[in-house]
Amino acid sequence: MAGRREGRWEHWYDDGSRRLQAAFKGKQREGDWTWYYKGGRVRARGSFKGNWLEGWYREYDHAGTEVFQKFYKDGYEADPPAEPDGEPDK
């Protein structure tokens, strides 16, 4: 079927460095996604389920330091599950 996205997809910057690793099931975002800065450092990570964010979504600065995080359940911001050590799973 024309235009149907399925499986793992990768997009690249014009310099050849990775821009995005994505996963689709049909036309929906499904699975782990990773966005990158030009040059290859991770910019953000998140997971999708049925086209909605699911679990931890995290963003990083150019040095690789986490600068933002949110937990999602069924596409909506939610309270994260309790962690035994009090810290979110990184």
C-alpha cells in the first residue's frame, strides 16, 4: 500500500548524521523513538503506543545532560510509577 509506514525508519541530516530513529505499525507511531542533534548526540527519547506517548519522555542538551522529563500514560501526562529508590528509571 503506497504511503504506509511499517517497521523501523531512520532519517538523516544532510551531513550524514542520524536525525531520527522511529518505529511504525501501520500509519501509527509504535515503539521506541530517538531524536538526534546534528552530529549524532541524542536530543530526546520516548516510546509510543498506538500513536500516543507512553512511559518516560526525556530531552537532553548538546552535552548529553538530561534537561527535561515527563511520564505519559495513554498519551497524557501522568504520575510516574513508584520506584523503589525514588528515582525514575533512566
